[in-house]
Amino acid sequence: MDFQDIIKIHKKPNTSIGIDVSKWQKDIDWKKVKEAGIDYAMIRLGTQKALDKESVIDEFFDKNIKEAKANNIKVGVYYFSYANDVNDAEEQAEWVIEQLKAYDLDLPISFDWECWKYYNEFNINLHELNEIGKAFLRKIEEAGYTGINYSSKNYLINVWELDEYGTWLAHYTDKTNYDKDFLMWQFTDKGKVPGITNNVDLNYYYE
């Protein structure tokens, strides 16, 4: 579906249309993104390099957040985690909070844990994984931010039990049948938006 058709059909008084971006979108023309009709952006702040490795800033984070805000696009951030215990998750949340001291956010901070193909290497059970997610998000909210958990429909149903926090649903379909509450919905990873040269994830945010 053409992006302008998405806006015409889905733009509502309580629904914002946004993107999530990282270094993979490279150099973005945020003025064109705003002119196209994008309301908000979830920007990757950083990532853990790998299991038991340090956190690193996304190389385009500073440029993305400054230029998005300069063009009156609301911003939130996400952090890609390989945390395998509660202490690791808490340290990562503290690192995220430290990096954000120079910035103002309009939207939540998202915990993004997608290490399923390496899961057996982590030596954790699903209860422990949920405790990891809770530890990260609890630290985020103790610092005065709103925390949300990002995951696909399948893992939200079968793994995650973080209902006390907001949900960012990933489900690539025209109409989701996910039956729990969610704050944001990532509905495609093949969005075409002026100002971005390659594909970008598109999202709805329900205010």
C-alpha cells in the first residue's frame, strides 16, 4: 500500500503514524520525512554488541534524534539487548538513562530483546527472561520514563508476561488479531517513506 493511502485510511485523531530507525536507514532527510506525514519516530539509541559485551551507541542516533526533533517529529528510543541476567538488564537500563541526559523524549523507551536463535546459549528459562525484561523496564520507569516491551505477536502470546508495562506489537498484517492491549503496532517492515532511501518499519501509536 502506498504511504499516502496509509495516511488517508488510518490517520485518526488518536492515532499517530511513525517509523522506527537505526543505522540501517543510513542518512535520513528528516524534513522530507515530516513533509510526508510522519508524526513520530522510535530511534535506536544503541545495542549490546553481543552476549556479555558492552553497550554501544547507534552511530546515527545523535543525528537522528536532533534532526527529528528539529522537524517537530516526536521521538522515543529503543535499545537492543542481549541481557542474560537481571544485573545485566539493570546495567543496560542505567546506561540508556545516562545516554539520554542531553535529550528530551516525547515517547517511551523500549526494551528490544530478540535473541531467540541464540536462546539455548543464554542458559535461562522463560521465567528468568521475563525477570530480565522487568528489571530493565523497572529501572527505566524509576528514572521517570515510560517503558515498553517490543516483540512479535508470537512471543508476546507465548513468552512475555510483562502486562504491567506497555507493549509495542510487531505483527506484519493489515489487521492484527492480537487480543491484548498495546500502545504501538509495527505493521510492516517494508515501508517506503520520502527522505529514506531503503525500507523502513511503519508503526501506529495509539494515544
